[in-house]
Amino acid sequence: MEKIWIIALSLFLIITFVFWRGTSAHFKKEYGKKSWELWGTRTFYWQGALLISGSITILLLFVFKWANVLSF
């Protein structure tokens, strides 16, 4: 059971990092420097990033379970 938590956390961190690297420049350019520095703008960005990363992580875990790569 502990192994699944390590795998899930690792997947979540990797997916979050890839999402951040892929989208942060776009959103900084879209909002502008002044707006991006506001606390609320970045809060909404990170809420979305964590929601998407969590969803993809859960989806991948169930795909791995379905493919008999993991058992939990």
C-alpha cells in the first residue's frame, strides 16, 4: 500500500512540473507582468494546475490498474 502512495505522489509531482513548464510562459504573457504579480491571478492558475495534475494522476493510476501494471 505504501508503494502506491509513492508512485502516486511521484506521478503527481512530475505531471505538475510538466504542466507548469508548458503553460507558465503562456499565462504570464496573456495576463501581463503587472496582473501576474497579483496574488489572486497566480492562485487561480495554481488551483487549475493542481486540479488538472490530480485528475491526470488519478486517470493514470486507474489505467495502470486496468493494464495490470499496479494492484491496489
